[in-house]
Amino acid sequence: MDPISVLTVTADKEFTAACERVLPEHGDIQVVSATSVGEAIDVLDRETQVDCVISDHDLPDTDGVAFLEAVRAQAPTLPFILFTSEGSEGVASRAISAGVTDYLIKERHEKQWDRLATLITGAVRYYRNQRDTVDTEGRAKTLLNAAHDIVGIVRDGEIAYLNDTGVTEIYDGDRSQISNDSVADVLLSDDGTPISDLLDAVQSGSRTLDHRNGKLIAANGIHTPVEITAVKVTWTEVPAVILVLRDVSDRRERKRELRLTNRAIDEAPVGITIADATEPDNPVIYANDKFSELTGYRQEEALDRNCRFLQGENTDPRPVAEMREALDAEEPVTVELRNYRKDGTEFWNRVTIAPVTDDMREVTHYVGFQEDVTERVEYQQMLRRFQRAVESAGHAIYMTAPDGTITYVNPAFERVTGYDSDEVVGQTPHVLHSGEMSDEYYDRLWATIASGNVWEEEIQDRRKSGDVYYAHQTIAPLTDDDGEIEAYVAIQQDITDRKEREFRLRQYESAVEGAKELIAAIDEEKHYLFANEAYRDFHDLDTESLTELMLDDGIGPDTYETVEPYLERAFNGEIVQYRMTRPRPERADRTFDIRYYPLEGDTGHVEGIVATMRDLTDQIEREQHIVSLDRMLRHTLHNELNVILGHAEMLQAQGSGEVVEVATTIERVAGRLLEQTDKQREIVEILSNQSDPIHLNLADVVGSAVERVTAEHPAAEITVDVPADVQLLSIPELQRAIEELVENAIVHTGDGPAKVGVTATKHETVVELHVTDNGPGIPPEERSVISGETDIGSLTHSSGMGLWLVKRIVSRIDGDIRFNDAEPTGSVVTLQLPFNT
């Protein structure tokens, strides 16, 4: 919960100090203090957030109830806690009428501070949760109307609002007479100062007005002495004045008398009781005949008892507590609760209790009214249960009148269609039409429901966004007692996802069935679940009887014996890959790349295996041809180049001048061709022999590569900056690729000292390994051929067999190679290496 800001208003310095010291110890509570109402109003205007007000009743410039009424005019729900003195029940009653959150009596409770902190925290939490949904002006008017005093809102000298007490006292209850009257027409100050001048000063904030005597002038001309309190407030976001007028004459003292007319009460259509408020536990002293009829208790059985004898085990304690609180506050109250008749049957009782006071305003009796509302309450409960069920339903539900006009939609309808309730109520379901359904469909629909039958079919409707959705729709007519249709209720289950899944499944089935690869699945018992056409044709299996076969029936017992260990690994949750040559009767054997993928259920248990078999026979044959050709060419090239090198050496030994120079060139070119031939052999080996991926630490791989290159080129300066925690699933040849990049950077540096840097950068899914040198750079045409941007042709080709070797290795692990220029000179070759290869 966010910090709570509390404003304390009191002239009691000890109480202020105690609030500032103790309250923060009970939670994240911050205390701001004011010593007067005027200062407190300034704080409320200045502070952006005050969560709760704690006020003393006895203040130097007004009393706490008048201050409460001023606060309620602009903040009707702001928690307000009033501290009163011992025996101030009258003050507490006025404060409750004015909308106080709670009131406490100083020093009465030993754990006062614990209670105060708990009260603040609970009130603020409720206030924060409710403040955005409260009609502020309406709530303020409700609270002001509950006040015993005359309370008005004055703006620029005119009456902007007057509470019910004021309307009664000034206009004899006729609110229409107000119409922004000038306050000067109904109120005079005893010292002769124009009341408008006084209130203008209050509205400007230059003063407050308290305990000033004046006269109230009613519409009938009667003058009533009043005590005037005025405080600046904000009303409907505009500065104004809250004016509190308290009658100080004897004319308004209560002169109510108990007028009991037995005949009228006995003939009343509701049960009536009278309880003695002056006796302990408020015993019943009168009960009319209707009360006896309602409860089954004769009058003499109800006398001298508290009416709680009507309560029982299923009586909700909350309305009982509400009645108790109202009686303690000497206020009228109306509740509905479950009561019990004398014979034990339950009934719902609407109970109204009103206090009756004497001339001294002391409560002497309570009048109670009991009305049997069982039928209405049970009907309302049924409606609430139905409404809760509909409101919380996951399916879209809407109701229409017989002519098809929508009268209600539930929240799920709003979620599914995107339309708010107020956008579709009053329209017809045509607002949802997608254009995908035929007129004949709707004709059949209306013919069905108009005849009193239920319609149930799928429909394609359109959301507010324009998207079409699929729904399983049920429409049922609702009839009255005469069998006439008075409404239709429609329930739509959004099945768009299911339809899309079915469509995708059909696509998948089509793709799997038409795939060239052999695809099949088995369950835990090794029964076939499915097999595509290529699999069935290869193993000569019948489509109709496939699911009745075991795997060993389909592939043969000898083959099954070979694959069984791989199956067990897959059933243990491992993805398995291996090669195998499968024999076929009277047909050539075929070699497959076989992979097993576990099928897991919702609990993670492997319930089956999907197998894919890719035919490698032709590929292997091509690889074998390439290897054979490679061996033949390498053997021939090595022999012929060695002859050339031998003759070049003879020319160097026997010749001189230009002949030696030519022989040296021949020797250098022949040596480079031998070197390229050896690297070509490595490339062919990588293409023809697939290494299994293993877990590698990138720092270790780079370290080993640099160590081997350094041994051959000790004069080169090689720096390495690779994080030690980079783990890859890659092939062992990665080290050879890094060696080739570093060595290539060194040998192409030129005459100057070679400087090579190896660094790595981690990203979300890849690691970038950068090899930077200070050489002349890699020619653009060389880069484009290696990176694949340009095809090899008669004019563009790559002479860098080493970079070709790197490219082949990186491609094997699904990586990539990039080229950039270094600053101020040189090249940056970047390898992009996937984390999950």
C-alpha cells in the first residue's frame, strides 16, 4: 500500500506531538499538522494528496462538525475521524449525520493508537478503491442533506446549493424557489456588516467566519436567530463558501409527542411494535394484530421481550449489527433480514426502526415496522444468482425482444465481439453479420425460433474490429405464462481457435501425407498411431489396418532389434538421431537419416514417438563420387606439382638471373596450389563426414586455436578477449575455422608486424566472434564470393581456399560469416555462432 498522508487539526500541542510520533510507528503514515480550520483549509488546498483528516472537536476558530461539513462539500468520501470529549454523544450524533468516518473519545481506550492506526489504514484503503467510482457532487449533496444544521454553498454571493434542512426552514420545503437567490436576501449579520462582503472575504481565502451571530429570513418573513460559520471550499472545481447556520432559538427544539392511536395502528397493513428505550434491552410494550399474524406470536408472548427473539441460526449478523449501530446513534434504520415465526418457518422481514424523542430530545421509545417481503427477496435472490451466472459466463450471451432488438449483452459478449453494451443495445444482431452466411441460413434460423423451437448451429460473425470469428450459437425463445414469446436468448461459444486449429491440422495432415520424408508415430505400446503415404509405400503397409499393427510387424523383427535401443532413448525423453540402411525385399536397400521425437502429455510423461526418415541414399552416393574424384584429383595434382617443383629447383640450382627469378615464381605458385589442394581436401571431408555436435567452451576453443597459430608464427602479436562463460553446442571443426581466420590474418599482413585481435560479443541467441587484423584488407570481390552475395563465374571467383574452409565449417553449424573494414586499416571477420546449434 502506498504511503498514507494524514492531516491532524487540533490546538492541543500534546495531541499533535503524539500523532506525529506514534502514527508513523504503526505503518507508512506521514503526518501534517494544522492548529485551526483556516490553516487546515489552506493545507487541503495546497497539498496534492491528503488521504485522511483527524480533527479535534474543540477548535479555536470553529467546531469540528462545522469543519467536517466544509470538508464534505468538496471531498465527500475523504476519511474524516473526529475526536470528542467524554459525554459528547450529541456531538457524535451530529457528526454521524454529517458523514464522519468514525469518532473516538480521547483516553477512553487503552489501545487508542492501535485502533486509530487500524481505522486510518482501513478507511484509506476503501477510500482509494472507491474514489474513482464515486459521484463526488452527488455524494456531497447526500451528506449535506443528512446534516441537522442548515448548510449551503455560496458562490459570489449567490446560493449555489442548499441542503434539505435549509430548504425546509427557508422555503418551506419548496426547492424550486431557490434559483440562485442572493444570500443577502435570506441572511443578515447582527453587527450590520453586509453578509456578502463577509462571504466574499471568506471565498478569497483572506479569512474564515465563525460564531458570528445573525438572523435568518425565511420566505414567510419569520426571522430566526442563527450562529454563522463560513469556510472556503471548492465546489464543482470552483472556489466557493460553505455556509453553516445553526438555530440558536427555542423554536426548533423538538416537540414530538408519541401519538398512539390504537385503532389506526392495529389496522395497519404491516406489523408494528413499540419498544421502551428507557428500559434495559428495549423491551416491547406494544405489538399490533398484524405483527401477531406475521410472526405467529400473540401480543402477550411478544411483550417485555426484545425483538431479537425473531432471529435464528440463519439470520445474517450484518443487518443485525447495522440496526444496533443505528440504535446506538439514535437514528432511524431499515434492513432486511431472515426471521423465524413461532412455528419455526423462515421469512424475510423488512424491518424499519425509528426513534421517538421527548421535548428534551431524549429518545424514549422505538417504533418498529415489520413487513413480510419473502416472495420479493427470494425472487431478487434468484435474479441475482441468474445475473451472476450470466455475468460470469465465459460464453457471449445476449437477449433480444421478439422483434430482434438487443436488450442485454453480458461482459463475455463485449470481450468476444469488441462492442460495448451501449453500442449494441437497441440494435439488432445484424450488427454482427459478416456476410459469410447465406440469406437461407437466417430464414431457417428465424423460422425455427419463431415457432418456439431452439436453434443450434455454427455461425460466422464479425467483431467490431472487422475480424470474422466462428461461434457455436444456441438461440432459445422465452415464453410467458400464456405461451407467447416475450424474448430470445442467444448463447455464443467462440470456436475461432478451434476452427483455426482444425484448418491448420488439415494443412499439417496434407503436408505430412504428401511429404517425401517417411513420417510415422507410435504409442507407448509401440502400436502405430499414423504413417504417411511415403512410409506406408516403403514398408508396404495397408492404410486401413495400420493402427492394428505393432512397429515390429511393420519394419520386421531384424530391423526392430536394431532400432529398439534408439526407441528406448526416445521414450526416456531424448531426441535421437542416427543413420541406418533399411533392406527391402526385391528392391534396392536405402540409407536413411532417422530422428525420433518424444511425444509428451500434459504431465510431461512421454506417451509416444514421432519418427522422421530422410532418404540419404542419393546424397551418400554423390558424396562418395565427390570423395573419389577428390582423391583422384589430389593424387594427380600432388604428383604433377611435385614434378613442377623438382624442375623449378633444378632451374634455380643451374640457372642464373632471369631464369632463377622465373623458377622462383614457379616454385611459389606451385607451393600455393599444393596448400590450396590440402585445404580443398579438408572442405571435402567436412562435406562428406558429419561430426556430431558437442558442448564447447568458446574461450577454450579460441585459446587452443591461438596457441597452435602462435607456435607457427611466433613473431605475430595476438590478443584475446573472450568471456569465459560462453558455452556452445557446436562441432569440433570450429577450432579449425578459428585457426584458419587467425593464420589468414597473419600471413596477409604484408611486410609490417602482424597484429591480430580475437574478441567475442554475446547476444540473445548468437555469439559474435570478431577477428581483427592490420593487413591490407580482404578485396570486395573476395568477400562477395565467400559470403554468397556473388556467384562464382569466369570473372569473379575466390582464391582464398582458407576462407572457403571457414565458410563451410560455419555453415555446417547454421552460422554465418561477415566482413567489415577495420580502422584505420585492416579487416574484421565476424563469425555468428548460434547458442543452440
